[in-house]
Amino acid sequence: MALIEGFRIQNYRSLRDIAMGRIGTITKFQNADSLTPLTAVIGKNGSGKSSLFDAFGFLS
């Protein structure tokens, strides 16, 4: 099974520039830990949690 180790989203809806997990092409995040099979996204109302998951739908 393939796992997503990390991702970065720029300028999508309310998300300006976020990165989570390990991203190989960006030196700042090369040494970050990979995402685990269960990752929780927590935040205030209107902070972009739904936009984060909509971005995955956009890519699929």
C-alpha cells in the first residue's frame, strides 16, 4: 500500500502556504518526520481544515 509521506499546498482557497510531513524537494522539510497512517487535523472554525481535504479531491 502506498503512503503519503508529506505534502505542500500553496494558494488553494483559504490555504496560502502549508506543508505537512516530509517533502523531498524542499530542503527545509527534508528532515521532517513522515506522516503516520493516522494523522489528525485540528483547528479553529474557518481555518482551512475542509480546504485541506478538498485539495486531495481536486488532485484525484
